Amino acid sequence: MSRTLWHFLIALLYLFLLAPILVVVIVSFDTRQYLAFPPESLSFGSYAKVFANQTFISAFGRSVMIGLAVGLAAVVIGTLLSMALVRYRFRGREGVNFLILAPFLVPHIVLAVGIMLVLAPMQLLDSYTGIILAHLGITVPYTVRTITMSLMSVDRRVEEAAMVHGATPFAVFRRITLPLIAPGLIAGGVIAFLISFDEATISLFIVSVKVSTLPTEIYNYLEVSTDPQIAALSVLLIAVSIVVVIAVEKLIGLRRAL
Amino acid sequence: MSEHHVVVENLVKTYPGAATPSVDHVSFALPKGEMLALLGPSGCGKTTILRMIAGLIEPTSGAIQLNGREISQTPVHKRNMGMVFQAYALFPHMTVAGNVAFGLEMRGVPNSERGPKVQRALDMVKLGHLGDRRVTQLSGGQQQRCAIARSLVIEPELLLLDEPLSNLDAKLRDEMRDEIREIQSRTGVTAIFVTHDQDEALSMADRLAVMSAGRIEQIGTPREIFDAPANEFVAGFIGAGNFLSGRVTAPGQAEIEGLGPLRFAAPASVGSRVQLMVRPHRFKLAAPGPNAFTGQVESLVYRGQILTLAITVGGRRLTADLHTHAGTLPAKGDTVTLAVAPGDVTFLSEAAA
Ligand SMILES: Nc1ncnc2c1ncn2[C@@H]1O[C@H](COP(=O)(O)OP(=O)(O)OP(=O)(O)O)[C@@H](O)[C@H]1O
Ligand SMILES: [Mg+2]
């Protein structure tokens, strides 16, 4: 009896969590020029308009580029930091550990103001360098997390065995450590890409016209009009995230199964 | 010195923060092609010695020479050693052949030569048919053989083995023991072998170093160590023994507390206290007489070829290993007499009274 009640509550919770997404998906097919629920008639009209909107298309392209650059750089930086944190005992290690955690604790809006104040005097506002640096600030903590986890599970004896059998320190890293932490690198890179791809708060402070990203364009568009195009765009954003996650799951899943 | 392949001199290792050294002035020299076993209880510093020789940790002081050349400052990857780790430490993301080829690759051996060498090494350890397998899909014994092939294919100056058999079940352990020994003598590689199993050490090594608390207590052939242990620790660690202490009453004769007179074949001054030992297999069933002790059989363990029995004499226990073909065997509660020839009594130490 209490079990059914329990199941019912859990189902309700899921519904509550998923409801906004469901509403957005349904509204994206509405034919009216304003946002309202439930729709009266359905079509793919909003999607057609989104794909015809040059602003959205080029912002999407920039978001992907920025996301890829951020993902790659966050993995490289995350690897270096993780190696230092896991493998070496140095003075100030605790401090570095805390600094890396900090972006988890500080609200994005606060970070945004801080990052803006730092980037402005360097003339980096509304530049690719600026937005990538800003996104690195919030994504590196995640790559450090996943890569540190992978690194801690690498058996030191395996690396020592490589060394004894003739591998230079660099060869040990290239041939042993790197392949063994690859799942952590991929996971970290994907998370960094997705965060960068979805990030709006900080981006709004950094970019204006030249390097606007898809989330900032959605925000700009919302300021002047609210129609189902926004819903369609949101569905496309969600779809990209889901596709990336599934692709990686399949990829790493397959590698593990081999 | 130069005739020795490996020379270790006064090697000391004190780990940072440790009060006492883990390895304390260890010295030994090993001719080419010999196999040395480092034997001792857990924590006595065996692995530490091996890791210093491999270059994985730095000695606090002391010298390590290979072919007459000091190698303490040589980086690990240039020492040309093969090593079999306790848990094998195979490269989990590579195939069996990939693991074995690794060292050759690092030495820049061209691809065309690598293939045949890897195959030969795999054939030697009977894994020739499993080259394409991932190492994670091997049994414990196969992993161990893969680790041996990986360390031998590079034709190392020195082969280091850290308890390579400890993860195997008893039957496989016996097989691998013979196999390692055979491979070692066939390839003629100089080897240092760490173990805390005395049977393993006795049956595999040309020479044996018995260690305790970071020091080498005795180094010698298995025979020397077993028959002429330098002290009580070595005697007790290698094989079982009946330890008897007493006072020398006449040349070659001591009065053992609770047992009576025992004759032994070693010089010791009259009046001093001596520590003697009789190995269980040195006792024979006999009629009462000199160097014989009579008592009641307290326990019996039948082991096929050998019968281990314990008798109580004057409040103390003596154990004996008797061959089961020796006529009628005693039963529990029987009164028997155990005799030992004076030459079979091991003299351990002497101290002034
Ligand atoms: N990295 C280390 N830091 C500090 N102390 C260590 C370290 N490694 C080993 N020790 C200490 O040094 C001593 C010798 O250790 P070692 O591993 O050489 O022993 P062992 O003879 O190989 O033992 P076992 O048979 O259990 O493998 C031990 O007391 C151990 O606690
Ligand atoms: Mg050890």
C-alpha cells in the first residue's frame, strides 16, 4: 500500500521535473504568434522560421566553435592541474584545490561581474578569447573533477612497470597514463562543451554583437518578442545536448565493452 | 669485484619521517647467471631493496653496481632491467603481445624484428596462441607468464621478481616455480627474487639471503642456510627446529635443561652456555641410549611419506619427522625413543656463562 503511494510520489516528482520541457516541446509546434498553453493547432512552422533566421544560425555556429574550443582547452588545463594535484605534494596544494572548487560555490551572476571587470581592461569583451576564457573559468573545475577521478584510479605500479621496461617519463604519460585516463578526459570535455554551449548568464556580460552565442541571442530575441520560435529553439538546444550525451555514452560504452 | 655482475654495498633506505631504516646496510654480490632469493618476514625491506635496484626509489646511502658500473644515478628507464611486479602491473589497455612488445618499442627495435621476438617470448611462456587477447581476459597464471615474457623479451641485464607467485593457487605455484627456474637457467639471466615462502626460496634460488628488520641475517646456498644457520632467527625462519639451550659440561657435550646430556660436533668451551638445534628429520627411532630421549607420543600427523610426531620429555616438546617406511609406526600414547647423531645437532651460538 505504502509502496504504491511511494511510486506515485516518485512519478509525480518526475512529472514535475519534466513538465516544463514537455510544455516547451508542445508549444514549439503551436501556430499562434505568442506563447500560450495549450496550443490550438500544430505545425512545423516555428522550426522552419528558426532555420531561416540567419542570426540564430550564425550564433549556433559560434556556440559550437566556442564550445569545442572550451572543451578542448578545459581538458588540457584540467589534465595539467589534475596531474599536479594528484601526483605531487607541493606547498599551496590545498589552496589550489580550493580555488578550483570556488566556481562551484559562487553564483554565476557574481562570477560574471568579476570576469567582466577583469576582461574589460584587457580589451577582451565581445571577443572569442574573452568568452572562451570566461567559460574556462566555470568549466575547468568540472574537468579537474573527472580527470582527477580517472587519475586516482590509475595503478602507479603500471606506470612504474613501463618506466622499468624503458619508457621515458614522457613516454609513460603518452602510452600509459593518457590512454588510461581517456574516459575521464572525454567525460570532462563533453561536460565542458555542454556547459559552454548552454551558458547564458556569464556570456551576457561578456559578449554583445560580434561573438554572441545561441543562448545570448535567445535572450536578446525574448526581449523584443515571445513567440513559439523561442520554444522551437529551446527544443533544438535540448536536442543537441541529448545527442552529444548519447553519442559519448555509446562511444565510451563501446570501448569499455571491448 | 669485477667478476660479479651485480654488487650491492651498504645499501640503506630510511623513508622520510621513519625513525628506523627500512633497509639497513645491506650488501651482496651476485655472479652472472645466478639467482638470489631475498627471504624474510613481511615488512623486512625486500621490496624496498628491489625498488632501489630498479631505480624506482632513491637509496639513502650505499652503492649499486651493474657490470662494475655504478648505477645509482642512472634514470630508471636506462637501467635495462626486467621486473615482474607482485600484482603483475600489466598494461590493462593493451593486448598480451602489446604488453610484451612495449619494452622493445621503447628501445626503438624496428617493427620487423619486434614481431618474431615477441612471438618467441610468448612461446617460451606458453602464451603463443594468446597474443591478441586483452590482458584483462587472462587467468592469474597467464597474467603472470605474460609479465615474465614482458620482462625477458628485452634481454635485461638483471631480472627482478617481487613475490611473483604469491597470487597463485598452490598447484599453479608449484608449476610456475619450476617454469621460472627453467626459463631463468635457459636464458642465463641474473635474477633477484623476493619471497617470504621458504620452500620457494630453497627450491628456486642458487643463493639465499635471509632478512629480518632491514638487515641480511645470513647469505649462502640453500644447503648452507638450512644445515648451518648462522643464528636462531635464520634457523627458525627456514624449516622447523627443536631449539635446545644448555651448558657445556665437557668438550662436545652439553647438559640440556629438562632433557639431560646431548653430544654435538662443534667446538665450545666448557662452562659456556650454548644454543643448539635439532631439525625434526634428524631424529630417528632408536633404543634408549646416549643422545636419545624417551617420551610419550602426544600428537601425530600423517603426511604420506612423512609422519610428524611430537613427544613430551621432561615437560618439553620434541618434534620429529619420521619416514613412514621405517617399519611399524608409533601410535598416540606410545612411549618412544628419539635419537640424534652428534653430527646432526646444529650449533647456533655460544655465550659465556
Ligand atoms: N613508501 C613508503 N613510505 C614509508 N614507509 C615505507 C614505504 N614503503 C615501505 N615502507 C616501510 O618499509 C618497511 C619495508 O617495507 P617493504 O615493502 O620493503 O617490505 P617487504 O619485505 O617487501 O614486505 P612484504 O613481504 O610485506 O612485501 C616496512 O616497515 C614498511 O612499512
Ligand atoms: Mg614486498
